[in-house]
Amino acid sequence: MKIYLGSDHGGFKLKEEFKNYLLNKHPEFELEDCGAFTYEAEDDYPKFAFEVALKTATNQELGVLLCRSGSGVVIAANKVKGIRAVELYDDRIAAHSKSHNQANVIAFSGDYLSLEKMIELFEIFLKTGVDKSERHQRRIAQITNYENTNN
């Protein structure tokens, strides 16, 4: 699996720590850092969210985004067709967003989460299977249909 990583200044430090974690603990993943590559206090999160989301949608892989709250990058990423971005902040949300919503971009707060909690949520997300129940598949299909007919 390929993981696209991105953050603005608000998530930069945590992104770099998480990147090191992935490289050391998950060598099976191909990792592409989409920036920021240096800390710039005035950079803007939408450009990083859009790049990660576009690559994720195009290649049907996993995107991981960070900003101060985690919310801004989710809003931006969800503007990209084919993206189901969610913010992970709780164990139950991490599992539910994968099993029911089939999220393909996950986001984290650089201000409110520790590296340890981010790793815990990421691992829960990874280990959770997709619930193939008809109701979940129907809902994902409704979202996809809307995207395909209203953009």
C-alpha cells in the first residue's frame, strides 16, 4: 500500500515524527511525502490537502493529513472527487470510519494529539476491515453517484 502524507505548519512536527514511525515500523508501505518539507509558519493547508487527496483518489491508496485542528484539511480534501476524508481523534471513530464509511484520507490534529495517540488511531484504522453490509455499500454508492452527477 502507498501512503500519501501531507501537512501544513500546524502538523509539520507531528508529520515528521509519524513519517519516521512509518519508515521504521511499516517498511512494507511505500511512502510519499507531499509536503510541507520545511516548517513555514505562514503556509496554507489547502494545497497540501488537495495534493494528497488528488493522489489518493487517482491511485486508490491512503492519504494521511495533518493541520492544527485536523478539520481544515478534511474540509479541503473532501472537495476532491472520490475522497472520503475523516478526522481521527477517538478509537471508535477510527474503526467506524473505515468499516462503515470506507474513508480513504485520514486526518489528525497537530495541536491536540500526541504521536502515541496518532499511532494508536492509525493502527486501529489499518487493522479494521470494511463492513460489506448492503446498507454501507448503498450509502457509499449514493455518495459516489452524487459526485458523478453533481460536479
